[in-house]
Amino acid sequence: MLTTILTTEPLRWGSALALSGGYLAMCVAILRARAARRAGPAGSADWLVAYASQTGNAEYLAERTAATLATGGLSARAVCMSALDAAALAAASRILFIASTYGEGDAPDTGAHFVDRVMQGGTTDGRSGSSGLSHLHYAVLALGDSSYTNYCGFGRALDGWLAAHGATPLFGRIDVDRGSPQALSEWQHHIGRLAGTSDTPDWEAPAYGDWRIASRQLANPGSAGAPLYRIALAPCDGALPAWEAGDLAQVSAPGDPDHPREYSIASLPHEGSLQLMVRLQRRADGSLGAASGWLCEGATAGTESGDVIRLRVRAHQRFRLNGNAARPLVAIGNGSGLAGLRALLKSRIDAGRGDNWLLFGERNAAHDFLCREELQGWLANGGLARLDLAFSRDQSSARYVQHLVQEQADELREWMARGAAIYVCGSLQGMAGGVHAALAEVLGAQALDALAAEGRYRRDVY
């Protein structure tokens, strides 16, 4: 027995030290990649990892891709695709693209500038034609959801555009269906080979924790629309994780555990629970949505006796306040989108900021005025400077939140002149497009693009 211990323990310690060393190297590389991203222009590395991210997944993967390359001794940095222009493409020799798709094949907000100015601009490195990117070697990781018709549409369009302009693929495009671990493992394998290393730790997301529903309240009784519930959850171990306003909760439902659903977090940690606003979804056959049905009706409530909810918190850097914390805030949304906006407003109000303006839309004031008492209280005590509401079914002609933007054009321009930031949260279909068009009309399309590039126009739409 003693001989066995003496023989095996060095091997165990050696394996542990190797694993710890690999993890430490990865952490150091990630910190270096983040520092490099803040330090200079897009072209200041031999390898660029360009990401177009809507909710942060692509950015997360880009950081780990750059870190893996760095552990192999390569000069690599992650950059937002909005920072790439024709000059950056002309200067780069190796770019790895990580491209999300949202909606029906659209580029995310961070990729729209690249699409408009480069892909649709007719030139690449200052020359037109099929050989303009013949100097460039590239690969594409396309993130998407196969339940949409144009699955991975932006990533596929980007891959086709690069090839059509003469760029050389390092390996074939990899499509990722709703975070498929197999597809991500294939990408990591290719990146490891490029870096000349195979011992980097897997890019595993944080583990799901066990939560229970502390309370569940129907927020729109009598509504003509689908039921919407305000749900407070508490971790089974009693310790709330840290999160910030703008972050997301991923829920793994028992009926479809491999495809988690994301929800905007409506509360802050100091409020004692993680709160969501969840619309009960029904499929075409009348059955309940896997996650919304579980949260709204299937799971029993009770902090000690209720069903276990598998949940994890995910940082959503694109929708956090960050550098906009000191600016006036214009919050625009509809329906369950109030969840993300409520957390942002609560964070600012708690910090003593009252220069907040909420423009919100729903169906009927009598049944769908979500968080009525709280919002009216904030308006009365100075937490909200303005509260403008549009209830689409309360008059003969439909009136939506985008109409509020048009009606308040002068006031909106005044807020933007004072340096305000605009945050939009809610439905992709209808609201997001309508609000974007109204903002472009009121502020000017180029001005809106500039606000997005500056980080003063941010969206969390679904």
C-alpha cells in the first residue's frame, strides 16, 4: 500500500500542476488580450479575432480564442467587428471571425457597421474585384439557432463574401447551433492546432446552479395578450451570485435541457432575489414552451419544497451601463423587455441618478401597465424625469412605443445633446425595427450609427 501511494502521488501531483498551469496561462492570456483590445487599433497584432456579438457569446468566445493563440506564443487580440474597416483588412494577414446571427439572418448591431461600410461598400482594401483580399487567411465561427429559417445567416454571408474576394480559408466554416458543445470543441481543436498547443482547458461556461421559485405573480391579469409572470428565484444554497443591471439568466428546462433560454434579469442582487418577467409561450399545437411553460406553470413554487430550477447568470457586457453610467439614460421597450430596463433604472436610481426617461409600450393600460405602482412612484419622487406610455389597444388606431419616439422628437434631441445614452429592450419583431426607424428619422441615420459605434445606443432584443 505504501509503495502504491509513493508511486502514484507524484503522478497525481504532476497532473494537477500541469492542469493548474494550463488554467493559469489561459487566465493570464485572457487578461492580456483584454488589455490589448483596450490599448490600440485593430491592426496591432499578427492574429485578429473579430467578433460580432449581440448578447456577449461571440465576444466571450473571441477572448478565449485570442487567449489560446497567445498561450502558443502568438500575437493575438480580440476586436469588435465594428472596428474593422477596409484599411484594417488591408493591413491584416490572419483574421478569425466569430459572427452571431440574430433575427432572420441579420448581422448583430456590432456587425452592422462592417456590413454597411465594407461588405456592401464595394471595396475591400481599396480595390474592387475578386482578388482584393488575396493576402488574407481567415476562418469563420458562425453562431445561430436552427429554429430560424436563415440559420447562421450572417456568418454564412460573411464566409461567402470573404471567399468571393479572394481570401483563403484556414479551415471550413463551423456553424454552431444554440451553443453546440461539439461545434465549439471542433473550433477549439483548430485553434489549438494553429497555436501549436493541445493542453489548454476547455472553454466551459459556468455550471448551472440549483434555484427555486420564491414567488410567482401574474403581472397582467385580464390581458388580451399571453400571460406574463413576474418570477422571483432564490438559489438553493442561499448565496446569491453577483450580477449587474443588464445581465441575463440562462434557464435549462427539463423538457429541453440542451437548449437553454435566456431572460433579462429584472432585479439587482441587493433586492434579495433574481427576478424575471416571463411571457408564457405556446407552440402552434397549443403546447407550452419548454422554458416558459416550466417557469410559469410547470414548476412548483417554494424556497424549500419547490421544484429545482437549473439556472446560471451570464454577463451581458453589451447591455450593462459601464461607460454610460454617468450619462442621462433614455430607456425604450415593450412587454417583457421592461425587465432589463427596470434593472438599469433601479441601478441608476439607487445611485442617486434621476436623469432617466422611460418610453414603454403594451396593449391596454387597465391590464398591461407592468410595474405600475413602482414606475409611478419613481416618477413622483424624482427617480424618473419622464415616463411616456403607449397602449396600443386603448384607442381606435394602434399606437406603439415608436410613435412616442416620433412625438417626442424635440425632447429626444435635447437629451442626446446632453450626452444621453439610449437602451432598447423588448421584442425583435415589430418593436425593435420600428423604434430603430423612428430614431433614425428623429436623430438621422448617420448620427444613430455614430451613437452605436460610441456605445451610446445599445439593444437587447429577442
